[in-house]
Amino acid sequence: MTIAITTADLGCYKLKDQNSKNEQAVDSAADICDIVRRPENYDSKNVRLRSVLMGFHELAFYSHCDGQINYIRADLDSKSRNELIKGVAGLDGRGMERGNFWVEVVANGRFEKISNSDCKNPTRESGLPNRYYPNYCYRIAIENVERVEPVPSTAAWPP
């Protein structure tokens, strides 16, 4: 079963069961924020996600849900990373911000909890003063990147 989730412009869209014959909406409020709130509903399932993707060496889906910044690690194999790079190259510089990819993507992959992750702490020390890294609790193992677009101008870079 593949679950489709979209967060265009960091908003809420419909969740669809891609295996259903008529592809009717299953839940009108499901989006990346729903994944963060109810990860057990998605664990070990394939998802189709439209969301902001950021980073360079370490990539993450980014959202701002319920007043909190959330990240889900995005793991790309060489094929999907090449799809991402090709898509970003076609954006004439609009797919990069501060030396990082900063794009809205449509991607498919398997949602999983990262074993031994500390889900109670959203950040981890970097070793530098006043600098922290996200402490990922979940990941999506990306199987393919369908589309790459510039992030809407209304979306702010995370603090």
C-alpha cells in the first residue's frame, strides 16, 4: 500500500490510498504534520510526499507544524539523488539556499522509525557554541523523486 501525502506551501492536503480503484480521499487533514503527530500510522509503509526538502550532505523534509519545526530525515540512493540534482540544476539557482538544497519535491519512499533514536530530544549538540543539529527520530528511504520545484517565496528558512 502506498500513501500519498502533500504539503505544498507547508499547508494541509489530502491523503490518498494509491491502491484504491477510485483513489478517493482517505483523510482530508493528513500531511507531513500528521506523520509527525501519528507516526505509528505510517511506520513501515510506502508514502508519496510533497514537501520542502533541505540540506546537502544530510537531507531532511522540513515542516512547521503546531508552532514547532519538524524534520524527517530523507535518505536517497544514488538514483534518487541524481534525480534531485538534475531537478535542482533546472531551477536556475532557485533550488539552493545558503549552500543547501531548498526545494519542494514530490518523492516516494518508505517511512521508518530510526532504531535507537531519542524521540524526546528534537536537537543534538554540534560541538559548536549555540549550534545544534536535528535529532532525527524518523526517516523516509526515498525510492524516487518525481518533481523538484522552487520553495514558495512565502516559506521562511528555519531559524
